[in-house]
Amino acid sequence: MDMKRIFVEESISLGENITNTKDILKVIAALASKNRDLENINEKDIFTALKEREALSSTGLTNGIAIPHCSLEDTQGFALGILTLSEPIDFNSIDGEKSDIFIFLIGDMKKRNTHIKLLSQVASMLKQEDKRSILRSNDKSAVVSMVNEMLQSFDKSNEANGGERAILHIFIQDEAAFSRIMEIFSGSECCYINVLETNPASSYFQELPLFASFWNPPDATFNRIIFAVIPRALSNKMLGQLDKVISGLEDRNGVLVVMNEVSYFNGSIGF
């Protein structure tokens, strides 16, 4: 993927004075249409797709951030751009606060996995307060450098696709930990992940005559297993992030992580 085609300076507008959601989406559609990979797409079609996506659920997140996005047929690639406001507006964000940073992504409907991974990479970048400060500075050159650095990191991670692999089995009985672990995987570009709903062994032991007296009928509990295939080069980083989650459980049972090297790898799966 050519990162230089995804993000072009013509798709950046900083410090705009816009007061309503409809105009936000219109300006984003106009900025997106300046990307040559969307040259076959009508600006009105981009606006309509963005509006339909917002109708499903708002892309307004937290800390003044929104990531409007949509998928279209017949695009030649992806278009990433930025719009910031001089004054924040109500964008129906999940924290109820007004939004002033809009990073948008228009993608190819046939490349949904890449679209999801790019969205995750953008969201991960925007979690950092210093990155949000750069976007609010109206310093275009600093914004361009920051986003290009993020895209280069994304590209390098994808290059790891052809290397050695490891598989993680993560057994989880803590629902809050599950959410945190899934956030870790959402920011990793080269993972193949499946989640399995499971039952604790007590569900079966208590049905065996020999052990029936030792087990009470099990309470409803949270039990899931994540199977994840990751690049071997990223395994130390991933294990470090998982260790922080486990450490946060304060000696409670709830997460077990097992990693194995993969001797053979071929093919791919979707999210």
C-alpha cells in the first residue's frame, strides 16, 4: 500500500469555523474528494455515505475527537484527512463533550480488514495527549509529519506479515480485562484473531457421578478464549502490554496467557 497516496496535504484544513454536523460532513467530503484515489467518486456520494454511517452510531469519541469514516465502491484506495475547528461543536460524542478534531477515513468496501486496521491505528495515535495538542496547534507541517510517521509505522508493521509467527491463547474470566485486551489487539495491524465463548470445567465436573458431591451448580461466569496469530517480531511488545493487564488484576484469577511459536503459516482470515 502506498502511504503517500492515502494522506495528502490538500485533504487537511485546520482551525475552521463550522457550527453544525451537516456542514462538518460536507467539508470532509470536499476534502476527501481532493485525494486522487477518490477521483472517480462524486463528492455528494461521499457526503451521503458519511451521513449514513453517522446515522448508525456517532463516530464522536472522547477528548474532543471524532473519526468520521465510510466505505465506498470503486475507490482506488484509501483517503485519510484532517479537519479541526476553532471552536468545538456537539457531534454526539460518547463522553458527551464537544468535538474539535476530525480525522476522516474513506475506504474501499472490498478492503474492510485494512479499513479497520487503519481506523485502529488512528484511534491509537489520538489517545496520546501530545498528538492531540499538535492537531490543535494549527501547525500544518507538524500535523503532516505526525500523521506520516503514524502511517509509516503502520506500513512497517504490515511488512512484518511475511515473517515468523507466534500464536497466543488467552483464557479470560474477567470481563473488564477482556475489553482491555481487545483494545490492545485492535491497535495491532498484523493479527488474526478469533474469540471463543467457553464454560468453566465445573460445568462438566458437577455432572459426573464421581465428582458430583464436590461441585455446586456453577454460577453464570464470564469465560472466553482469544486465539491470536501475531508476527513473532511483535510478540515481546504484545506480551508486555498483556502483562500490564494481568498485573492490574491485583492477584485475582482472571487471565492466563500462553504463547507458542508457529511452525507453519499460510492464508488469512477476516475480523
